[in-house]
Amino acid sequence: MAAQHPKESPLNPDIHGLWPALLLPMDASGALDTPRAIAHAQRMLQAGCDGVTLFGTTGEGPAFTMAERKALLESLLGAGVRADQVVVTTTTLALDDAIELGRHASRLGVHRQMLMPPFFFNQPKDAGIVEAVSQVVRGIGDDRLKLLLYHFPAMSTFGFSHAAIAELVKRHPGQVVGVKDSSGDLAHSLALAKAFPQLAILVGAEPHVAPVMCEGGSGSINGLANIAPRLMKRVMSAPAQVAPADAQLILDLLQLLSILPGMPFVGVYKAMLAEQTGDNAWLHMRAPLSPLDNTELQSVRSGYRAITGALSQL
């Protein structure tokens, strides 16, 4: 990756750095495995991550009930993870449910939250998207709320336009503080960093983290950090001088996501984590996602071993 100098801008204090989109373990019945989830979060923090992100897409978040989501957050905090080390995703179908999840998190001191736009109608107008998010912010009623707008059009079929972001920041200054960009489009992420230098712009596409940080981006919420937190932290510590070997290692690991066609990316990450930890309980998933079949699993495992065989610290 070509060396370049990061754009000079004050670091957004609300959220910056590496916040893995936390994979969540299940038991064989699909029930949430809370002890393993807590242990995994603690591993991420011990590896130098700035915090963890709960119930995003990588964490199969929309598949969990409100009660499950509340209980895991309470258990995580009860195990010693600090409230300021958590971003909790409150995306739900019903706005009142998102409000309740947001209020619950705020009562526990978890003010960093993330919200995808309503995704059950195709292509709503910006005005509707803005009003939906605005209702959630008003309903939570937390002056200390630090909300990331979760832009993932491949999942929600639409996202947050620049105009919608600007309007939400205008309506809720100090509460709408950034965008998590999972578009996978480098030009889009760079444009966000340029257009909104006052906001925290965190990208989900791992190869884009360094170039966006060089233009003022704040960091990343991504899936690969579950597998390689130290690798991602190295990249983010010196985004203008990423070692070619590290840049290539990221690409090699990401290629496992499509080593065979049609595999759910969550399942591939869980297979990598099972191989890395020796814990096959990570292979379980919650319906409608299903575990990798044997051919897929062995392809991922062997590919992972081939890439990381000589490496001890990812």
C-alpha cells in the first residue's frame, strides 16, 4: 500500500479505533452461549481492541430476541467489560423495540449505539428514514447518546444519503456522531470522510481501513478483527505506512470468504475461529443461517492453515 500522510484533523472523541463486529457463539440448539461470548469479547480487548460491537450483522444480531440482547449486554458488563468499551446495535423491525433496546443500554451506561435504517420496506424516501431515526433518538431520550448510523445497503436495500446524514446531525447534534460504512465501496467511504470531517467514519471493509483513516476516518468495525485483531490494530496504528505483508495477509484471509461459492460470511468467520481456537462450538449458527457443510468447512480450515501456519500472532 502506497505511503501517504493522514489528513490533519482532530480525532473524533466519540468513537475511534478498532471495535470488532463481535461473532456470537451458539450451542447446538441455536441458543446463545453467554460464557463463550464473554470470553471472546475479553480476548478482543486483551488483544488491544478499543471495544467490541454487539449484535451487528456479523453477530447475527437481528436473529436474537430483545430479551437475549438485553441479557447478554448485562452479562458482559457484569463480567467486567466497561460500558465505554461497547457499541450496542439496536436495529430492529419495530421502532419502539429499537427505542427500548437503546433505553436499556443507556440505563447501563452504554451510550455508544448503532442503528441500521428500517429495512422492511424497499426504498423509502430520505424524509422517512430521517424521521425513523429521529424518533428513535427522541424516544431513547439520552443526552449522552453517541449514535452511529449503520450504512449497509446490501443488507437493508438502501442506506443513509449525505442529505439524510446532514439532517440527522442537524436535528441531533452531539447525539448522531458518526457513520459505520459497510458499503464496501472505497470511494463512498472516502466521500463520507471528506463531507463529514466532524463525524466518526468507521469502515467495515478491511482493505479500506487504512486509506480512509488517512483521509480523516476514525477507525473500523469489521468482522476480520474477530480472527486477526492484532493484525488490524497494526494497520490502524500506522495507516500511512502499512507493511505490504500485512496488507497481503488481510487480502488472503478475506479470500477465504469466497473460497467456495454461496457460503455465508458469518459461517466462514466462525470456521476460521474454530480452527484458530480448537473449539468446534464456534461452528454453530442460528437459523436462518446454517453451518458450513463438510466440504465448505474443510476448504476454509485448510485454507486458513495454509495462510497462517507460520504465524503466531494475528
